Amino acid sequence: MKKAIALATVSAMVLSLAACGSKPAETTAAAAPAETTAAAAAAETETKVEAEAAPAADEPSITLKLGFSTNEEDPRAKASEEFKKEVEEKTNGSVTVEIYPSGQLGGDADLINSISLDSGTVDIIITDASNFATYEPKMGISALPFLFDGFDKAWEFMDGEIEAAAEAGLIEQNMRVLAHYDNGFRCVTNSIGPIETADDMKGLLIRTPENPVIMATMSALGANPQPLAFSELYQALQQKTYDAQENPIPVIYNNNLYEVQEYLSVTNHIYSGMCFTIAESTWNKMSDNQKAIVEAAAKASADYDRELNRKQTDELVSELEAKGMKINNPDLTSFKEATASVLTDNAATYGELMDQLQAWMGK
């Protein structure tokens, strides 16, 4: 009897142990596929992230050298950083952007010349639209004196058909305009005295860019315009080589020209629209996807630049006054009368674009 009970007890223990042992086995068997699936998913995600972070195999690797004449505080410099960030992020690094401010790759005239000659020195430049007039005379049309009464009207023109028609002539000279930055409305500073009327401009030795429209405007006012690279301007004014210069308010402030000029006259004589321009040869090296990203980033950064320029134009006059500049707002009647000839004398240069401009102004 005892033996039977003992045998029964042993059998029960064996069955119990077997049952206890089966559960971990089942659990292990069930867990193995789950762990394998999780590991596979993680590996797949990591591979996908690596694939997204790397440039596509068929995308060329390109470095864009971007140059301009003003320093790192200028709105075009800050907008260029936005451009760089967007391009490098959205192309996954297949396009990189190197920024060269302060005329490191040359002054405005040199930068345009470098692209025209396809020298490889620079790929993108940001400079006044009318600075291109030495290569395509119609590009001076946006800088004719006293065309626009505010930023919105000026931006409408720069993004319109007339400006596009003028820019079309640049393609054959290796220049493609992708977007329009803003440089503001140009004002006169000098070290002699306030400019109240056009007569006060007579005989003034004034620095200008190498820009036929701006030089013609200064000559019409009776001044003596002499071109000079912007990178050399501060020293020239400091040494009294020039009496005066003309630039938008943000440029005057951000480049410390108030340190070497005492008087600021808010003449707003010319609007300075900027062309964000890429070498056509560089453009043609990029894939269609890269082109789309670069152009979209150029336009987005232009919007940023424009609003920053508008804001600084509104705010920096009082800052310049606090820095010691003597500021006046002259009656512009005599200035407009004196410079009317700049439009009529150059009508033949612009041809039918001048007719289109007159119609646009009258609408």
C-alpha cells in the first residue's frame, strides 16, 4: 500500500515538474519571434535613417561659394545663413554652402565679373540689380530715381514681368537670378553739412558703386560721383578721400559708416533691389531635385531678408541719431526735378520696357 502511494506521489511530482517546465519553454518559444521582430524593425529603421541622411547615389556633390560685399551684420548675411541651412538640410548634404561676406571674394563689380567669366571664384552673389547694368543695360531699370514710394511697390516690381524681362539678358552671360533680396532706399551721408535741396549736392565728391544709373543720378544732382569698392569705403571716408557716400540706412548702420560720416539726409533717391544670382554653369551641374531645393531656399531667404530690411529701416534712424549723426528729411521736390532727365535720357536703353514701366506706374 505504502509502495503504491509512494509510486503515485512520484508520478504526481514528475507530472508537476513537467507542467512547470513547460511554461518557460512556451514563453521562450513565444518571446523569440517577438524579440527577433523588434530587432529587425530597429535595424530597418536605422537603415532607413542612414539612407535618408546620406545623399542619393545619383545626386552630385556640390559646394556653392556665396559672396557679397557687406559684413556679417547685414540682412543679406543673415538671410544667407537661412539659405545655407535650408539647402544643406533638404539636400541631405549633397549641396553645401560656403558664405564669404565683406568682399572676401571681391567687391560687387568683381563678383559680377567673376561669374560672367566663369572663373570658379564664386557661384552665387547677392548684389544690386542695377550693378548688372554694365553687362546688361536694361538691368538699370529698377534703379531709376524716385520710382517707388515704399517697399511693397518696389517688391511688386522686382518680382514682376518687367524685371524678369531685363534679367533674361543675363543668362547668356552665365548669370541666373533666382530671387530678389532687398537693400532698401538709398540715402546720402556726408561730412560737410546737411543736404536740404538738390543745390546742396553740387560739387560733392561722392562715392558710388560702379553703377551707371546711380552715377547718372548723382551727376544730375550736380555731385561728382566716383566709384569705389564697398570694402574700401570706410577707410576712404575716414581719410576724407571722399566727402560723401549714398547707401540704405541698414547698410550705413551695420557697417559703422556713422563713425566716419556726420550728416545723414533721408533722400530715398533710389531703391536698391538685390539679385540673388547663381552662375549658370553651376546651376547646370545640379540635379533637378537640387535645383528645386536651391531655388525654393533662395526665395524663402529673400522673404526673410526683405522683412529684416524693412524692420531695420524703420528702427535704425533713431539708433544712428543716438550714435551722433545729424539727420534731416529734406523736401524732395528739387531732387525729383533735377533727376527727371535720368529717365528721359536713358529711355532708348530700356526700349519697350520703359513703355511697360510707365504703364505699370500708372495702374
